[in-house]
Amino acid sequence: MWGFPRETQRITFSVLSKDDLEAIHWATLDVLETTGVRIYSEKCLKTLEEAGCTINHEQHSVLIPSHLVEEALRKCNRTIRLCARDPKYDANLDDRHVYITSDGNGTETFDLDTGQRRPSKKDDIVKSAIISDALDAVHIYWPMVSSQDVPSHIRHLHDLEASLANTEKHVTFETTMHPKEAQYQIEMAATLVGGRKELRRRPLISSLHCTSAPLQMHGGCLEAALEFAKAGVPIMFMGMPQLGATGPVTLAGSMVVSNAEVLSCIVVTQLTYPGSSVVYSGSGAAFDMKALMRAGGGPEHALTCAAFGQLSRYYGIPSIVGGFVSTAKRPGAQASYEKLTSGFPAVFSGCDMIAGIGLVNDCTTLAFEELVIDAEIARIVFRLAQGIEVNDNTLALNVIRKVGPGGNFLAERHTLDYLKKEHFIPELSDRRSYESWLKDGAKDIVKRAREKAVAILHKHQPKPLEKEVQRELQDIISRANSDLAEH
Amino acid sequence: MKEELLKSLMDAVTGYDVDAAVKLAEEALRAGVDPVDAIQDGLAKGVRIVGDRFAAGEAFLTELMIAAEAMKQAMAVLEPAIPKRAKAAKRALGKILIGTVEGDIHDIGKSIVGTMLTVAGFEVVDLGVDVSVEKFINKTKEVEPDIIGMSALMTTTMVKMKDVIKILDADGLRKKVKVMVGGAPTSKEWAREIDADGHGGDAMEAVEVAKKLIEPS
């Protein structure tokens, strides 16, 4: 089965107790009933009004009674399959696997040839999709940057085209801000599987929609989500309050704000299309009061993301959270320690999807080197989570007896049989002797990672789309070019 | 039949199957295969393949060690059947005597180097650990190696290397035998200081150094 299997995970991590989870849930219901949220969509407000919510149309605000929230949570699809061009890459969000998702939609790229930072291009998506396709630790591809070298009104369609064409893994994205744009994206994905009916059965794409903290939701963004839900494409709602700025400074308080935003969107979705597939997401990164920046690589974000994973399990809904995130400006020491510390809690707490690898500067800048480094970090974390297996075979009494004092275990069958099961086998880390390292040019890890990225691009070639499918995707984009230009 | 057996011997080694290698060696003798061929064109060929895999980063040390162990155990079956004359003509890259110096019982680094040298085509005589100065000298006289390799893991024991070299010099043996040293506390500087001929920073380098030392100067 694709993904990191939780059945091999011995070490788990609970950030919150059951009582804590209930307290956050009750506090959220209180906010939704008494403070309410703003939803900038008349269509959605009308749906909520008909269901019994109190609406203030002038303020675009809504108070949502608890029973509607509880009902909506019960209606959510329990297990979600994120399908891939190649079915062996299908991701089952079934609470038994952890999937690593490349991080999405930066706006800057460290050019692989020049090393210089520059605005992102469509070719960056092509390259990062190919590398993600090759890396075993990347399970789901999220277009890592925006194609800023194409017109903005069809940019996200180009993003999707470059993604679908260059990886056979599932593609998720987060940029859709208009239902009409969603329709074109749905049409593109349907082209690959042979129609909309088949897309409902095998959703090759999923779409993440961010709320606007505190307690607001963009109308076009939510209506686009509904368009996807209508087509049977899994959607994800993510709250992103910044602790102390767009959410309370306390972790629990910002969790309540994020949760209220996400639950209000889930209510709208389940009232409109009952039983649709929604993936739960939340985050709570600190707002750094000196740097005036979001601190996605900080411990607060790591803790809240792991806690949101727990909360989603409490709700019985799959989760996607941030992890392996860093605010470091480029790959290096800070990036590595922030990526590790922000990634392992989400894995240990068993979140279904974890997004963050490959970008730096708080999810805004693509570094191909970082993608390769983060895949290695993720593999290390998986190994940590597996812990230590203790049984007759692993206690190894037979081989201990055979080797005895003063011998060695290198030439023993037991060593060969268990090596790959028990040991993390590095694919990037340099563990050679000082002499070998020196002889090989004394390269640091970033240089090694760049070489690996370049090597992958030279030799890895994902299965191309059929010629006819490629043509149809081009047709859809050119139709959208004239249609979407108007708004 | 002979070709098949040679290939099976090679496959047993590349498949890390010690028991199969031993059984096939016995079978080869029964079938009248020349034991020198069985070693050179069967076992050694297999070990070289695994050695190449290891050098390319495709195989693990444990695989290399098991392959070498398969060869060693199968050779124990084959060697007694080799006629004396052929034995003398047996082509090895060179003979090397290795051991961990007196007072030091660290075995693993020295053993890994031994395996690597075997894989590279050297005939390796391993004296084990805690090898006294006298034993190094006496064995040198007895087996007449091309190279002596000394290993130490501690700064307190590495000084013994110097003692061995001094006596080799005094006994006039240095003309016939080169000395190389290795182990965590040793360095190129240390090797120079004690007048050794070579130093290996790791097992791979040790093989390179050994190959250089036996090149006719």
C-alpha cells in the first residue's frame, strides 16, 4: 500500500487529551452560535438561512446553531480515496496511512541552474513534478509554485496541466478562487479519466480552500469548493490564523478560531451536497512580533498541526496539516532543523496528509534542493515513528550465540535479513569518512541535494499523457483563455 | 556441466548463500572440476561482482561480507584438492598480513579491511586482535607477505606499530615487505612519523594504498 503505513508505527504522539479536544470543540460551537462567521457569498448565506441559521446580510455574517454543526460532521464522507493516474499511487485517507504532500504554491524559485531567486515559472512546476514523481517519500503532488509566466486568469489551469502531465501521483491544489475556474479544472481532470462520471469514481485531483482568519470566508473560494464537491472532487478546508495577529496569541484560542472557520465551511458543504468528501485542516503558526512574519517553522505551528490531526480524528474526518515547514530563507541549517521539528509531530500524531516539503521562506519559495532534503528528513521521521520491534527474531539470541564474544555480525544471514527492515538507509545524507568526503569535493548537503535533483531530472521520465489528452487539455485552456478573461 | 557448476558457484556468492557455495564446491570436486578454476572462475568472479556492486553503492557491507564468507568456506573445501605446484602458481594480487596491535581487541575495522582486500584479489592472512610485536615479526618471516597491515583504535596502542617497524628495520625485513597502518586515531602524519609506507583512512582507501604499494617501483 502506498504511503507510510501506520500499522508499523509504534511511537505515537498525543498533543491533546480527550478532554482538551472536547473543550476545543465546545468552545468552537460557542463561537459559531454567538460570535458567528462572515461568509462573503449570498448563495451560501441563503443555504444557511434556509437551514435555520441567523443571518445578517449587510454584515455577511451568520450564527450557526450547534445541531447543524454536529449534523454536518456526521454527514462527511469517512474515508476518502485520492486517486492517481497510476492506481498504485492512490492515497487512501483511511486513518491507517500517512501521506507526504509536496508543498504548494510558492511565488519564488531558486533557479536550479543559476542558484538565483526569481519569480516562479511553469517550468518549475514541470521540474518539481518530475522530481516528486521520482521520490518515494513524496506521495501526493501539489503544484509547488505558480506559473507566473502565463496570463493570470488561466494561470491555475496551466499549473494543473503541468502537474498532471509530469507526475503519475495524485494532484492536489489550493488556488481556485472562482467556481467558473473550478469547472475548467474539473473538465481537465475528467479528460484524463474519460469523463465526469469516471472522475467522481476516480478523483485525480483534490482542492484545498483556505479560510480568512479571523472568522471569515471568501465567497468565490467557498463557491469554487462547492463546485468541486458537486463533481465529486474531494475538497479541503484549512484555517490559518496567525497567533497573536489574526488569531488569539494562545495556541488553544487560535485553534478555536481556525476550527470555527473550517466547521462553518463544512456546514455549508454538507447542507449543499450531503455526504461529500471533505478533508479537515487547521494550523496555528505564530506571528513573529519582531520580524513581522508568519513563523511556519516554529514549535507552535508543529504543535497545533499535530493537535488538528487529533481533532480531525475526533471528528472522524481525514486531515491534511502543515509539516516540514521552515521560515529560513534558503536551504541550510535553519531550514533543516525547522523542517524536522515541524514535521515529526504531525507524523507521530498520525495526520493523514502532511504538506510542507520543498518550500522555504514560509511556504513561498521553491528550492529543488530542499525538496530532496525534506524527502530524506521525512524518511528519517518515518523510521523514528516505527520505534523498536521486540520479538524472538529481533532479540536475536541465535545469532548472538553463534557469533559469541569478540566476533562480528557483518557476515551473518540475520544481519542481511533485517538490515533494511531495521535500519534507515540514507539516500542523501553523507555518512562517509572524512577522507572520502574530502576526496569527493567536500560538498555540503545542499550541493549534494542539487546534484541529486539534477540527476533525477536527467534520468526520470514519468509516463507522458496520451497525445489526444494533451491536445484536449490545450483546448480547454484556450477556451478558458477567452471565457475567464472577462472576470 | 563444468561451465554450469562454475556459474552456480558464482551465483551462490552473488546470491549471498554460504551453504549453497559449500555444497557446490563439494559437487565441483566430485564432478572433477579443477579446484583452481572453481575458485578463479566461480567464487572469485562472484566476489568481484559483489565488490563492484558495493563500490557503486548498490550493495551493503553485510552483503559483501557474506559473499566473502561464502567464498572462504567454499575455498576450505577446494583448497586441499589443489596440487602443491598449482598452489604456488595461484594468482593473487599479493599477500598481505593483517592484525590489530598488542593491547587492542578492536576487530571490526581490521576485518572489514581484510574482506575488502580479499575482494580486490589479495591473499589475506588475518592474525586477529591483540597481536604481539613478536607475532607480527615471526609471522612475517613465516608467510613472507608483500605487505603488513596494522590496525589500532586507541592512541595508547597505536604506538606498538612503531615497535614493529623498528624491529622490521633492524632485522633487515623492510626491503621485502611494505607496512601500512590504519584505524581511527591514525593519520597520514602518523604514518610518516613512524616511517610506515602507507595509511588508509577507510577500508576503500586501504585497498587503493595496498594496490599502490605492490606496484613494481
